[in-house]
Amino acid sequence: MLVDKKTELNARPVSKEIVEAAQKLAEVRAEINQLNAQKKELTELLELQFGKDNKNKVADYATLIHRNLEVAKLKWVTRTDIDRSKLEQEFPEAFEACQYSNTYSVVKL
């Protein structure tokens, strides 16, 4: 993509090494996406073997074994969170008082 005059005013020319770093970052991000998809697939396969029932938060088995060796365990975790939209609708002053901003940078490719 060609740089327009407005962008050019706030742009820094870089070396081929930096271009290669950006390309490598794009490749790493793609690999991470592939690995996350693979992780999800493998997790679902194992959860099937546990007999996991998401609706009722139960499973038929807590441990998977092979030749009397433990392969995997299923552990239930409870996390407490806040219903942000309910808080905003029913307690707008509290919602407003508890809001905060977090500024951070993101490298776009």
C-alpha cells in the first residue's frame, strides 16, 4: 500500500531487517491463530471423553487413563465476574464511578 502525504509526515523509513521483522510477526500471529484452533479442537475431543455436560456443569469422569497412567484430569473452575450492562442500567452512578481507561499500543500490519 502506498503512503499518502498525510501519513508520510508521521512515518519513519526503516531497513529491510525491520520489514522482515514485521513479516515474521505476521507469520507468528498466523501460527498462534492456528495453534489456538488446534488447542480448541483437542480440548473438545478430550472433553468428549470426560463426558462433559456444559449445561449442567458435570462430567461422567474426572480422570482419563491409559494403561493405568493418568493422561488428563478435568477440573471445574468458578470465576466471579460483574454483569456490566446490568450495573450500567440499574446503578449508573456506580458504573460511572468505577469506570477507568487503559491506553496501550497495538502494532497493526
